[in-house]
Amino acid sequence: MSESQAEAITRLHRQAANATIDYVKHKHNLENVVTNKDLDARIKETKLKIELVRSELKLDFSETKAELIRWVVGVGLLQITIITALLC
């Protein structure tokens, strides 16, 4: 096989491969393919968001608990005051 024939065959193979790649890109819309790297990044992002929400919930629960304790103590003191006033 001559060098020019080998070059021609190589050029044809390259053109065929490029045509196949272009067809697959067009047919399957490879621009929107998600890779494992993309998924790992989204999973990490989601885990961070979950941790943030969890921290916010703990803070809200702590505030609610403190407010509830203030109300219970206040109501208890009010009851003692009313009972004492009624007995005197």
C-alpha cells in the first residue's frame, strides 16, 4: 500500500469517526448528560443544605423550649399569687 493510499484511508476513517460522533451528539443531546462528578457535587451540596436546615431546626427548638419554660414559670407564679390573695 502506498503512502498516499494510507493517508486517504486514514482521512476517510477520521471523517467517518467525526460524522459518527456528530450524529451521536445530535441524536442523544450529549450536552445534557450528567456525569458522576456532577452528581457527587449535587449530593455534597444537598448534604450541606440538609445540615444547615438541621442546625436551624435545633436553634428553633431551643428557642421554643426556652419560651415554653418562661410561660410555665410565669403561669405558676401567677397561680401562687392568686391563691395567696384568695387565702388572705
